[in-house]
Amino acid sequence: MTFPTPLPGMPTPAYPAGKTPMEIAQELADAAMATSEKGICAAMEVSQRAVEAANQAARRADEAAELAVQRAAEANAR
């Protein structure tokens, strides 16, 4: 006598969720990987924004320094 093999994804007494522990583990691993990739992308975006903000701050500091030098030269010329 043979026992019927349950279809994948169908609940059985051994696997009430309809999945084997390996299938559940694979789904969890896939979800963790997707979340990790999203986190990495978000971190890269934040890092890029920080670099852009630092570049802008450096440009403003250079402009302020140039203006200070010009004003000092004008003051010395008087």
C-alpha cells in the first residue's frame, strides 16, 4: 500500500504551514537578503547625500575665504 504524496504548499499534519522547514528557511533567507540589499541601497544613498553636502559646504567655505581675502586686501589698500 502506498500513501499519497501531498502536493507542495498543501498543509499536512507534519507541516501545518504547507511548507517544509527548508522551504520556510529559504523564504526567510530570501527575505533577509532582500532587506539587506534595500538597507545597503539606502545607506549608499545617505552616503551620497552626505558627500554632496560636504562638497557644498567646502565650496561655500572656499567662497567665504576668497571673499575674506578680497576684503582684507581692500582694507589694506585704503
